Amino acid sequence: MVFGSNVQVCWHKTCKYFEIEIREADVSPDCLVLTAERARPLLDENTIGVGAILRSTFNGEYEDIKGIHGMLVDENKRNRWHIPLHVDTASGGFIAPFISPDLLLDIRLPNVKSINVSGHKFGLVYAGMGWAIWREKEDLLEDLEFHVNYLGGDQLSLTLNFPKGEDNVVAQYYNLLRSAWTATVVSWRRAWKTPPSPA
């Protein structure tokens, strides 16, 4: 798995839990994000994916999703590889599409196979709310699927944590409906333009 050294710790945990080799691209003071140029030399036929993040944990900068995607398309075609791209929008997924609607960062890019977003970061709910979206069902490994029959019917479970209540899902749904989507977007845009005040 290829990603930049600016990722959140969950990337390292995932690789450790699933015994995935980490190929981490260093960042530097003049560039605190993963770039296509930094990712390219770390790729080979054994690479299972590249992770790009939207809003670096170091400085809030967007990684060039479109540029990294273009590099992957070229390398996949040249080498007959099938390396997918995952977009980790944990810190920017509820903001970027509305602040920068022309930013191409999602499944409109054919090599983007999955995206995640943290609902609790700018999604107006308590901590612990997250979403993952796959391009197609075939992109989701069957090994991650569990079927449970607690209440007399088959239910698909994709969680990687222990069971918990649905209150965060309901709270997020309620907030997005009650706030009116356009009002929520307006408040994000206003907050984005407001400079931080000194402490």
C-alpha cells in the first residue's frame, strides 16, 4: 500500500492488522503531501493500492487526487497493472465538494475504487461516525462481509469495530435535513473564508 507519511494513524493500523506492506512516501517542509512524483517510484506489480488524502493532517492541504489518479492510469496501462486509488476524505469530504465544487476527487475518476469520510468532522455529529463508499460491489472484498441473523432476517455487516447504536447515523441525517443542505453549505463556505483569530 502506497501513501504519504502525512496520513492519519488509521492507515498504519489497517496495514498492521491486515498484514499489508507499507510503502510510505516522505514529505518535506516545502511539500507536506503525497504527489504523483513521490508515489510513482514506490509502485510495482505487488502494490494493492494507493491512498490519497483530502486535507492533510499536517496543514489541511488537498493532495492532487486528479494528478495521482492520472499517474496511476499511465502506470497501470504501461505495466498492465490494476492498482486502484482510495481517497481518504476524512478531514475534507464534507467540505471540499461544496467549497470547491469543480475539484475532481471522487468516483468520476475511473481508478477511484473507494472513498471514506468522517461524519463527525464537519458532518455535525458526535465522534465515531464514518462512511465508506465503494465504486461497485465487486470492489469490496468478500472477506470483509459478514452476514448476521439477529432479528430473523439476513443483514450484511461491514463494520470493523464493535457494535454500537445507530444514533450517529440518525443524528447526521436529522442535522442535514433540519439545517437544510443549502444552509449547511453556506455556513461551511462562510467558515472557510473566516481567518482564524489569534489565541
